[in-house]
Amino acid sequence: MLIVTLALALTGCAETITGDATAGADVFAANCASCHGADGTGDEANGFPNLVEEAPDAAEIEEYVRDGEGVMPAFEGTLDDQEIADVVAYVDGL
Ligand code: HEC
């Protein structure tokens, strides 16, 4: 949680946003589950990482969500800062 707050502070947000993992579960279901699975375990055989086992740290998760990677789309502009903080908190807790 501290890392999420710091990462957002470093990206220049005027206010501190705290991620809410419960709200993040809904963001995940709507935006991420199609590739990473409803429970986050993904489909490694087809190139969709298991977010439960690999568990990158919060700053790294946020980078993936904002910028995308490979076939993963960037969510910057699609999700607002609060939704991003929420989904990062959720994935970080998987
Ligand atoms: C269209 C499919 C797709 C969607 C939608 C998607 N991802 Fe991904 N995601 C991927 C793929 C594929 C990778 C691997 C990218 C690579 O390394 O080339 C990835 C990588 C990641 C990683 C890094 C995993 C690791 O161990 O390196 C995280 C974290 C992640 N995604 C989180 C999310 C979150 C959170 C969402 C929703 C906001 C999301 N993804 C939506 C396909 C998707």
C-alpha cells in the first residue's frame, strides 16, 4: 500500500490516492479477467501470466496497467487514477 501511494506521488498526482482492493476486484473483473482469468491465475500456455504466482510488486503492476505490454493494452486514459490504484491494490493482494 505504501508503495502504491509513493508511486502515485512520484507520477505527480496532486492528491494522494489510496487503492481499495475491494473496489479493485470489480475493476479487475471488468477489465482484466478476460485475459488473466476471474481469479487472476491466467492462462500461461497461451501467454497470459498468472498474477497470483508471479506477483510483481505494486509499482510494477501499476506500470503494466498504465502502459500495457505486448498484447496487454494500456489502461491509462481508460481507467482513472482511482481505478488504477484500486486494481493495483487488488492484484498486489492476490
Ligand atoms: C488483452 C489481454 C489482457 C488484458 C485485458 C490485461 N492483460 Fe495484463 N497481461 C497480458 C499479457 C499478454 C501480459 C504479458 C505481457 C508481456 O510480458 O509481454 C500481461 C502482463 C501483466 C502483468 C505482469 C505480469 C508479470 O508477471 O510480469 C500484470 C501485473 C498485468 N498484466 C495486470 C493486468 C491488469 C491489472 C489488467 C486489467 C487492468 C490486465 N493485466 C489486463 C494480457 C492482458
